[in-house]
Amino acid sequence: MPCSYSKMFEITAENGRARTGVLRAGNMSVETPAFLPVATKAFIKTLTPDEAKRTGVKAIIVNALHIYRRAYDVVSKIGLHEFMKWDGIIFTDSGGFQSIKKFPADAGQDGVTFMMPDGRKEIFTPEKSMEVQKAIGSDFLFALDDCPSYPYTRERVEESVERTIKWARRCQGERHFAILQGGVYADLRKKCAKEISQMDFFGFAIGGLCIGEPKEEMHHMVDVTTPLLPKEKPRHLMGVGSPEDIMACVEKGIDIFDSAFPTRNARHGTIFTSHGKINLGKGKVRGDAIDEECNCYTCRNFSLDYLNYLFREKETLGMRLATIHNLAYMNDLMERIREKIRG
Amino acid sequence: MPCSYSKMFEITAENGRARTGVLRAGNMSVETPAFLPVATKAFIKTLTPDEAKRTGVKAIIVNALHIYRRAYDVVSKIGLHEFMKWDGIIFTDSGGFQSIKKFPADAGQDGVTFMMPDGRKEIFTPEKSMEVQKAIGSDFLFALDDCPSYPYTRERVEESVERTIKWARRCQGERHFAILQGGVYADLRKKCAKEISQMDFFGFAIGGLCIGEPKEEMHHMVDVTTPLLPKEKPRHLMGVGSPEDIMACVEKGIDIFDSAFPTRNARHGTIFTSHGKINLGKGKVRGDAIDEECNCYTCRNFSLDYLNYLFREKETLGMRLATIHNLAYMNDLMERIREKIRG
């Protein structure tokens, strides 16, 4: 297969609507379909960057608004890579406002208003969001979008689509992903995708899903959106998620996923294994091998008995070992998916 | 210096009352004076065994009663080393009852009564405690003692000394440490030390200190006790502690220390450095290097800014990086102390 290193995104094989390829930033790269763990606050909860890398993670997603509120003075000087000592690819979410529950953030005419730790109100305009993401050294930036929280009215989603299209125009750039909204309304999804896919973006992200709507609606929205996106550009599905949803959405043509699902599950004691989910800490699971088919640090070094015991004792080492395992599981899953597409 | 590998404890140099040497168990060894981090529940909080070893830890102390209450079925089959994947030396505390606040435990005529997780009451007689410590594969066992909680009356301490002497007789053994009580009463400490030091123990531990009594009392009790202990046998001071107290007590002839002090401080954001303590998470400490003189994983890889930020965000990765640093600091301290004794 010919391979041009000048191309930042390259599709190397296709199988139906599914595609596999590689995404590059400088001398860093990640094979697609790729799963990005969330490092919302510039850390993958419980893990060092070394550990994350050893599970196979090559790219993560950080929340730019969080960094702006909590550590902008330092990070705008030295950059996220240096701050958190992560030498892989960093995506930055423009807002992810619905995920930060501690402070109110509101999308209005001009941008998104939020409160700083000292109580001052500030506004992220589209330009300000891009400026912040650049300042913190993001590799792939997201346009500012208006993501209504679920449940929403059709009117609210109509407004969010208008606003998201308008703001996208002000966020275009060569390492930038646009975010597509439209709620669970096929016509609004299509309108948003058609308008924004004309703009000058590096890639397109489907946002506003997996926020409480029925699962079928999520899959339906991905189905109506992906055919409208340019084939040669990367497609990111935000907030997904579970191994099953990822497998299904790869078939619909998605290249990149990000979600807290595997890491959050791990911290709550649910691990994914080759023979199904295991709930730790309940005193019932027993045995030596955690997952015979897994070669991660946790499975190589510890027993299911010990891992279960750590959760029973509410010890953070347990959360950490479970996080390592779930990320290794996701990495193995993505590798199997890519192999299947290559045929 | 001649060195006989058949000897489990060997003093290789002395300087005043201070001594340095080596303690061996099978093919494992630790140089003395040694500091043992606590792994009360069969884990050093937040750390993997690998990480602890890389900070220089060679020996830890586990609470036998905790293991008996929470994981005895598994651990009595495979042993602590295999259960927690620790291939260094393991000391087991016979009770440490005052440290477990969640359930009542009472020393009476026959032993120590405590409640099992299912509500049943059980009793650790001296024989039962030794049986449990052997069953879980301890390398160095502690005799069952009666440690009154502070504040106490002289009468209560007199009772504890009588009982501790009586029980010690039933706990003798070639890998066993006796525990000496006597509160803050020099005459009771001396009586206890004189009687028990005649018995057939591998080593002697000074217990019942650092539990709330004034610091000078602790130092005074160590002063009156150590001269009464056989010179050729190892001396353990339980529950100590801080770098200053360790340095002072090495001068009094102590060989082994165990304490939660460095690890607990780390989890609460206090790290020890070559230029004093640093309190993390308050938003005031700033800078790049954590401790220029430290070569631990944390200091080699992360900035003071990032560590401080992790504590501000209450992220467990911060506690873990601080724990690694404080244990490395303790290891460096003990190494410097040993070098100084060797002269």
C-alpha cells in the first residue's frame, strides 16, 4: 500500500462503510479506527502517562475549558504535552460543558458563558475557544458548538444547529474538527452536516449524542450523518463508548471515538474480559486468572482474587489496575477491528 | 568484613549505640537501620509492589488480624507473598488493634476479642495469633501483646505488662519478635524488657509508643529500654515514624522502624524534600523541580506544578506520585544513616 507521510489522515483499507487508516500529527500517529480515553483534566484518572502508553493508548482528549479555568497560567506557557508529560496525540474538546456539573455554563448568542473559580463570569466566543486550544498546544482542536442538554425541545435543537453552523464558520483550520449537532432529529442532523461539511475543516465530529437519548436514536443519527461527510476526512463520534457501540459505529464509517466509559467502569469495578463483564468488589467473583486472553500489566501480575479484594477494601490501586486492564481491552478490541477491516 | 550467610541478622558496623547490618529471610535481605512502610491490608496504599520496590523498599509490615478478618480463606492457601505479589520480606503485626477503628477489639485474660465482618466474635489467643501469622506466610512474626490505648492509667499499663509477658512466653520462635509494653513508665518498661529479653525470640520490638504520648516520653522510653536488650538481636521500634524521630532513635540503637507516617503524609499532600516539607494542593507552591536531589520516578518525570495541580484536583495519581517520592526519600535517608554509621 503506498503511504505518503505528508498526509495527516490516510485511509489504507475499506470494508463496506468501515475504513482503517492512520492519523498523524508531527511524528506522532494513531491507527484508526481509534479509541481515545478521556483525560478531561489533563490526566487519565489513576494512571501515569507511561501506564496509559503501555496499554496501547496513542491519543487522548483533554477538555480545554477545564484547563482554562484551572491551570491556564502554567499550561499556556509550557503546553499540555509538557505539563502532563504525554508525548502522544492530544485532542482538545472546545467545551464539553455538559460534563462539568460544578459550575453553570450557558450557550448564548455570542458564545458560552461560564464561571471562573473566583466567581467571575467569562465567555468563550468561537475565536476565544480556538485561541485557548492553540495556546495549550492541542494537536487537534474542536470548533465551539452549542450542545443542548438532554432532554431538549425541537426548538432548542433548531437554535443549537443554527448557532453551531454560525460558530463553525469562525473556527475553521487545518487541524480543526467541526462538531455536528442536530439532536435526535434526522432533518436537523442532515442540515447541519450538509452545511458544515462544505467548510474548511480537517475532520468532522458528531456531537450531542450519548447524552441520554435512546440508543437506537444514537445509531440512527450516525446512520443519517456519515453518508453526508467527505469520505477522505476523519470522522469522530463523541462520547461513544461501549465495545458494542464502537463496533456498530465503525461499520457506519466512524474513525475516532472518545469516551469515559471504559475508565469510569473500571473505577466502579466493572472490567471487560474475553468472557464478558466482571463486577469486582462484591465478594462473589473468585479465581486466579482475570482474563486468560489479556496480556496487560494487571492480568500478567495479579489474580482475580486480589483485584476483587482491592475493590472490597475500596483501595485506589484496584481502580488503577482495573483501568489499565479496560484500556488494554479497548486497545485489543480496536486492533481486532482494524485487522477485520484490512481483511 | 566477614559475612556468614547462615546468620539471619548480622551487625556489620557500630557507631556509639547506633548499629548497621543486614537482616535476612531466605534469599531476601534488608540492610539495617531499615524503614518498613505499612501494608496493613496487604497493599501499600496507591502503589503496586513494583513501584514500592523501585523506591528501594525491601521489607513491609502487614496486619495479620486484618488479613484474618478479610481474606484468610485465600491467603492461608497461597500466602501473602503470592497474594499481593510481593517478593520482599514481610513482617506481620499480631494485632495492631488500636489501628483498626471500624470494629471493637478488646484485650482480656485469654487473648484479644474482635468482631468478624459477619458479626461473629472471635478471639486471638497467643497461639492462634502465631498460627495465623504462620499460615499467611509471614517472614517475621510478632508475639501477641496487650497494647492499651492512650491515655491510660498506670494500673491499666501494669495489667498490660503482666499480660504481655505471660503471652510472650507462649509466642517464642526463631523468626519471632516479642513486643515490649510499659506505657510511659520507666520502671514498667524496664521490668517488661528484662523479663521478655530472657525469652527465646529472634528480635525485640518496642510497642505502645507514638500513640499519643508526648514525644519526649517516647524518646525517654526508648532510652531506658534499648540498653536492656541483647546486643546481637534486632530491635524494632513500632509506629515510628518521622525522619527526625528515626534519626534520633537510630542513635539509641534501634535497627528497624515501621510507620504509616511517610505514606499517610503523602496521601494528604505533604512531601519531604531536601529543603523541607512541601504542602501540595493549596495553590501556592509553584515551580518545576520537586526535589533536585531526588532521583525517584516522580521527581524524574513530573513538575511541582503538575503534582500541585493533581492535589488541587484531588486526583489519586497525585497521592500515588507523592507516596513514591516520600518512600524514596525515606530510603535515601536510611541509606545516608547507614553510611554515616559505617563511617
